[in-house]
Amino acid sequence: MSEGHEIDNLLHEDRHFAPTRDFSAQAIAQPTLYQEAKDNRLEFWANQARYLDWAKPFTEILDWSNPPFAKWFADGELNVSYNCLDRHVEAGNGNRVAVYFEGEPGDSREITYAELTTQVKKAANVLISMGIKAGDRVAIYMPMIPEAVVAMQAVARIGAVHSVIFGGFSAESLSSRIEDAQAKLVITADGGYRKGKASALKPAVDAALSGGRCPSVDNVLVFKRTNQEVGWVEGRDVDFNLAMAEASDEHVAQAFPAEQPLFILYTSGTTGQPKGILHTSGGYLTQASYTHKNVFDLHPETDVYWCTADIGWITGHSYVAYGPLANGASQVIYEGTPETPDWGRWWSIVQKYGVSILYTAPTAIRSFMKMGSQVPNQYNLSTIRVLGSVGEPINPEAWMWYRKVIGGGHAPIVDTWWQTETGAIMISPLPGITSLKPGSAQIPLPGIEVEILDDEGAVLGRNHAGLLAITEPWPSMLRGIWGDPERFVETYWSKFEGVYFAGDGAKWDEDGDLWLLGRVDDVMNVSGHRLSTAEIESALVSHEFVAEAAVVGAKDETTGQAVVAFVILRQNQLEKAGSDADVSKILRDHVTKEIGPIARPRTIMVVAELPKTRSGKIMRRLLRDVAEDRPIGDVTTLADTAVMDIISGKVAAGASD
């Protein structure tokens, strides 16, 4: 980004919230962490790794002799599942609740660490009886129920490799991922509950394996959650419930090398061909547990933690299935959607279980904002003491609403930046230490080295937008793209030699705090000026009319690209806002005032909903399809596939400005 073609990002925030003395006094993270990491970064990570239980202690911290292929703690041996389960039972905490499960229909269960350990041991024996051994790949395609975590832990326990595939993916997506990983077993369920009804999963597995596809699969293990009728292939399909009932509950966890593959998680590539991101065991568990403990100020004896992410995404891996269990936390798992049976569902769960730490996505927060504070105000949320945000940058107004309405005006917010590829949180404030700034991800965690670079790799100073890069290896880093080392190097390490390029734009502000500007491919070039979608979205949402906004760039003959915005209005502002045309003019003027004429949207579309995945991410590529008047792409990952029909219909009817 040359300075001549750069519009200075105008994200600026004067509001600061210093930690309270009481919070700082009891905080897990202490300021000395930063100094320890600065003095000796590798020894710092070794100390974090030593919080785990190693069957064979490591003597080598990092092998970076063949970059970018890292090895962390390579001569050490451990068992991931033992670290998440058995050791807590052996320490006398077997009666502590590991999982508070809330099913969407209203069923609930409490599962202690002793009970969860027994279930995982039994499941491990089921897998062994089916011929699964260390190194084999197992695909998991399940609803958000405790058995999904049991399956993941059981696969890890025997040294096999899981590939969790999000339950919203189609049969085609499922088939391509199973085939790429050469999975021997698929673990699934008849279905799960979603939006008030039973949603089938097993038929997608049957379709994915039909016609001789995925010949590597020997068996399908089926958990019965909804008891709906599903097809059954004799000799291939196995009843999970029955197999568990018959399995032995004795299983001794075997130690594996720290670099033993733990999981493959597929993420979309720019070519449309999914990338199997590979993570291994020791380094991954080290950073997942370290970040979970310090970023969320976890006190496992008293806290009730809830991460709302699905296990099909990396957040559900690191901050549901592994980090919290490694730390002996009590956590909530909820099966359904936030609006079922009404928009009070999440807050009733917080009230019921006394949730003290809540970790969710900005899109969910903005959806609640849209409904108004009167909904959460009906519930007792006084137990909440730490709030987290993940998935995309959170705009300052949503940050303030989250703190005030959900956090009671006092709970610190940890706005976390990381990726499937990084494995764990990389940039975040630390509660009790950091003076918080709404909308900013703030600073790299102790042990993480980050720079903002220009296109030539030169380090940029404050107030200059550039490319976010990680300059030193970290324990939970991806170890490759499954089966494609060349693509791994080309995708992440070719932009700058020896440096991981995250694909995100960012800048340091005048205080040295970091602001995320979204994906580089979400940066528009309007008349030679580079504009961040996050910046324009933040400007739109700062207006009282707007609950949520998504901005994309569309081809324009005059300017190269033009700004197209999709906005959802706050319910309590609908009457005041007037017609769509009125809203469009007001908001275009507002963006002009906030950023400048160059950022003024060409088109503003008022919509009732935005296309989101079940994890809450806005699918901007679909909005680009609408903005450029081309056929809508694949919608199978959307939480509600009908949303795009409604938006497209509104465009066709000429409702845009």
C-alpha cells in the first residue's frame, strides 16, 4: 500500500476503560507475563507447556530448521485426552461439572469430569473395536451435543486424527472433505434440533457416501439424538448408543509424540477448493489452554464458561472441546439457535447456569442490539464478569452495547483476533491488565510477535494501514495443508520470506493499539484509494438507525469499484427512519461525514436479515454476487438459506437506492 494510494483509516476511539483494582487483584494474568515473554520467548512457551501433563518431558522447545514447517516440544510425549479429562479426576475434581448441556427442546444434562472421562474411555474402546488406530482419520458430522465432544476426545485419546465437518454442510461438501482426508470412519447422528424442529444429518452422510464415493470409509457410527427415521446400511452403519452401552469403561491413555497429528479442519480457499488445515498435539494444546486461562481470566473452581461456537469451527475446537477441558473448566453447551423459542433464550441460559464468562460473535451481538435491550433486561445477567468477542472486528457501538447491556457496565470485553490457521488466540487485551478500547483488538498476547507491513515487507508505523503478519513461530500454528505442502507454503509464507501473512489488513493507532480492517480481499479500491469494509461498516453502525451493516465492493465503470452497503435497521427506529430512500440518503451523508466523500456508498440496501453462517459470520461473497448482479453462489453454509432469496427479490423489485 503506497502512501499515495492510501486513505488513512479513520477508526479512532477516545473512550478507555481501565481495569478496576478489585479485578486486577484477583486476575489470573499478571503484567509480568509480557516481560517474561520478552526476556526469553521460547522459555516462556516452555513454561506454558509445563502446565500440561507430559508422559515424557520435552527437552527441545522449537525446531525451526526447515521453515515454515515447525516442530514444537517434538521429543516430548503426552496424551491430549488425558490432559483434558483423567488428570482432573486423579486430582480429586471428578465431581466438578464439565458440561452443562442445554438442548434446544429444553432437555438438559449435567456431566461431571468423572462421567465425561468414562464416556470418552468407552467411546475410545468403540473406535478400537472398529479397527481405528493411531494416525487414522475419522470424520465427525454431528449436532452441538456433548457426544460431539466425546467423539473428538475419543479420537484424540487413541492417537487418531479427527476432521469435524460443520453440520450445515451439504452432502457434496461432506464428500469432498471425507475423500480428501481418506477417513476410515464417519461419526454422525440421526439429526439435531434447530429452530424448533428436528433437522436430519444422517441422510447427508448417506448421500456423501453413495455411488461408491469415499471408498476409504468402512463404517458410519450413528448417535440417536432425535429418533427420526433414517436409512440404514447393514454391515456399514453402527448404532453409537448401543455400542457405548456394551463397551468397557476401562481404557489407559497412551502417550504420543507432541507432533502427533490431532485434527484436520477444512476451511474455504480462494479457489473454492477446501484446505485441510492440520494441527498437532503438544503445541496446540499448550496455546489453547494458555490463552483460555489468561484471556478469559478463568477461575475453574467458580466460573461457568460459555462459548457459543459450534464444534464445526476452530473456535469450537479450541474453546469448547480442548482449552476449557484442559483447564478443568465448567462450561455450557447449547444445541440450538439464539432466537428459539424467542430472543431471550441465551439470556435465560446465562441466568439458569450462572454463566460468568461469555464468548460469542459480533454478528450475534448486533442481532441482539437490533431486538433492543428490553429482551436481555428481563433476565438476571449479574453473574457475567468477562465477555469475549470472536470472528470478525467488533464495531465500537456494538462493543459499548455489549458491555453496558450484557456486562452490566463493568465486565471487561476481550476482543480476540485469531484464525483457523493460528489455532488459538493471538491478539487480545488481557482482563485486569489492559486498558480497554472499544473496537480495537489491542495488542498481541505475550509470546506472539506481530508486525504491520506494506506490500514490500517494510514495517509500517502508527496510523498507517497495512498487512498483518506474524513474524515468529508460535506453538498452535498450523503444521500444513493436509496432503499439499506446496499449497501451504504458497498460501501463507510466499508473500514475505519467513513470515506468516494472515490475509488481514490492520493498523496501529496513535496509542499503539491494533485495529483489524478485515480481509485484504475485503479492501476496496475506489478511484485509486484503498477503503476498508470494516471502516465503512463501523461508520454505518455508529448511526442510531442501524443495527447491523455489511459492505462489499462492486465493479464500477467509473471508479473501478463502488461501495455497496446492506443495512438492518433497529426495530425502535423504523418509524423515525422513514422510507428506504430516506434512510439511504441519511446514511450516505453520514458515511461522508464520518470518513469522507470517497467512502460514500453508491447503493444502500435496507434488508431484514444478512446472510450468515451458523457461527455468525456474514457471507460477504454472496452479497457481492447481489451487488454485481450475477448468479448467487453456494448457500449451503448459511444458517437460513432463504435470506438470499429475500435479498435478491428486493433488488429485483428495484428497492435499492
